[in-house]
Amino acid sequence: MPKTFEDEFMEAQADMVSICLEYVEDDAEKIYIYGSCEGSITTGNCFFKIDGRVLRKHQLNQVTGKHYDVSPERQEGCLNIILEDLGKLKDVCKRYQQPMPTEIKLVYDVATRNLMHNISMRKYILIIFIWLQTIWKGSGSNR
């Protein structure tokens, strides 16, 4: 059976979850993944809930009794794969002539193996630019 848009879209999301599980050595309650794609700008990040605490990639060793490899190289490797997967999502959307979400939020519950996603099509870069202009004007900056 040929793959559908939904199949390929989910594969890229599942790959993001997979690299995050590998990064945290399959030892998390939840994994949070954020991606933003607008125009030529793509960014992403991941966070982990361990022992009831939400931690950023570099904070994993704050969990008592655990030691994770949180070296800059390993963090960069994880983020690079997330960014590659966001690129795959762009390609899938283009191939199936679907709009690319500007924001993707994934929450993976490790115990239930349930992946929830929130996808948005808002134009954040323009909103942020307008917001920054307002701040600069209010602070008397000449920029």
C-alpha cells in the first residue's frame, strides 16, 4: 500500500521522538519537542520530564543518581536530527501540496507510548518583528 501524506508526516515526527528517546536513554516520563518553520528559518528544541521535573537538554544530570551524556556535541547531534526531520516535514508538505505548519509541538508520553501534537499555521516571524519594533520604539532605541 502506498504511503499517504499522513504516513510520511507521522514518520518524521516519530523520528524526532526516537532521537530524543535515545538522547535521554529511554529514561523519561514525557518528551516535549518544539519546532518552528517559517520561510527560510527553522528552529527546534526538546525538553524532558524526568522524576516529575521538566528539564532542558543540558540539565539532565540534575536528576539524582543519573548520569547522561549532555556534551555539547551530543546536544548538537540531537538538535541537528530534529532540524533534519523538520526539513523532511517541509519536503512532505511540498510534495503533497499541503501547507507547512509554522509551529509544531509534540508531547510523547513514554509510559503510554502516546504522541500528541499541536500544529499551527500562524505567521510568528511577522508578529515577533512587530513586537520588537514596539519595544524598540518604547525604549527610545534608534534601531
